[in-house]
Amino acid sequence: MSNFTDFISAGGGGGGGAAATKLDLNNPVSGLKVPIKESMTYTPSTDCTVVVTCIGAGGGGAVANNNNTYIALGGGAGGVCQSELSLSSGTTYTITVGAGGNQNGTGGTTSFTGSDITDMTANGGQGGTIAVSQNSSTRAGGTASGGNIANHTGGSSIAIGSGVYRGSVGGGALGFFGTGEGATTGTSSTSDDSSGAGMPLPPTDLIPQMPTDIKGGSLGTQTYENNQYRREAEDGDFGCGGGAGYLSIYNTSNQNYVFAGDGGIGGGGGGAYAYNGRNGNSASGYYGKGGSGMVLLEFV
């Protein structure tokens, strides 16, 4: 699984005895790339030009326990906006990074604001919900505004009503080049095949170490041990939705546990459905948390 790690890289320099470039956020050089995962203020000591990408946080997934006629939806992905900005020396800019949504919770808003720029806002995706049997329902991705390059809505988590009476849905994915991909139920009566949404292409100009195909979390493998059934869905890659957790058992097991996958950065968390049809037995589902937001700075 690909994971986005903290990095700060600078262009220029190179081999052949060239002096190393000192990394300094206050006096940035062209090619410096900085991921910001926590809210902060930024005051450059020199005028500079930077491409700013704001990623809203993903919504948290829903949980349905011991009910075979509901569908647990995952969360929508955050919005994405991008601008090329001229920042002024001595001006303080405020960076707010949204937190990922907890159960049914909407993801937080990510923004980049200042007195001499157009404010950028990437809203979080909606939190998951419980859809009634055979009824359609959508948990929308976050919208975005203020970008002078791009403003894209995140992918949704969608329950298809026709013929589906129980199951779970994964989380939506970010949209760097358009509206984000959505996660949907299958069309069978029991929808247990919903992975989190993925992205066909990563933003390779900002994140060059990402592979060409980054994926949403899968449903995961069902296991049985000590009279317990258990399934753990996978987390989403960067920007992708967490996998849906699904387990429906009608036998002599005493307990069932199902864990939905968390969203990657900005991705929606997966929904969790847990059912045990025997009287006196139990089923416990655990939602997937929405991926946190992020701000990416690339100095040009």
C-alpha cells in the first residue's frame, strides 16, 4: 500500500560537488515542496510565488449493527482547490487543515487565506449515513472555491436502491483533475463488494513518488477464530476512500466484528455493516475514519 510521507524537497543542486541548497520556508527557493498537515500561520520574509493546493478532509463512515435491511454508507471525499499566488513579504497567511470525520461526521474544511489574496476553501465531505432497504442515498463530496487554477468536488458514497436491501459502501476519493470518483453499492440483493473509490491518476507533479494507480481500500478477508468471525477492510491510499466493512452471519458463532477502512488523505471513510442472525449472539461494526485534509505548497 502506498502511503504519503512527510517530505520537503528542493530543486536545483545536484551532484558534481555542487553546494547543497538550504531549505528555508521563510526564504523559499524555486522547487521547494512542502506538505502541511496541521493548521498554522505563514509569514514569508521575501516576496514569492507559490502554487497552493488545499485538500478538504473526508467524511467518516456509518455503522449498521444487527439489522439486515439497512445499508451503511461511507463518507464523501474532501474538495480540492488550487491557485498560483504571489505572496508578499511580511504578510501573514492563515493555513487551516481540516480534521477527518468520525462516525457519520462531516470532514473539516481546509483553507488558505490572507489579506492580499483570494481566499481558498476546500470543504470536507459529508459523513456517512444509514440508508433504508432498497432506497437510494448519497453522501456528497466536499465542494471547493477560490482556486484560480482548479476547484473540484470530492467523490461521493452512493447506495443504489434497486434490489439492494443490505450492505455497506466504501468512501469517496479526491478529484485532482475533475470531480472525484465515487464509491457505490453493487446491484445484487446483498451488497458486500464495495471497495473505497480510487484515483486513476495521482497528482504526480506534486507527489512524484506516488504510483500511477492508487487504490481505494478493499473489503478485506473474512477470518474465523475462537468462535468469532472477523473482517477488516483496507485503508485507502493517498486521496482514496476506505474500504467498506461487511459481515453477515447466521450460524453458531457468538460474536462478529467488522472494521471498515479509513480514508487516505482527504478520502472518505468506509461504512460498516455487521449482522448476526442467531438470538443471543452479537455483531459489532466499526466505522472508517475520514482522511485528514492537507495543504501542499510548491514554490515556483
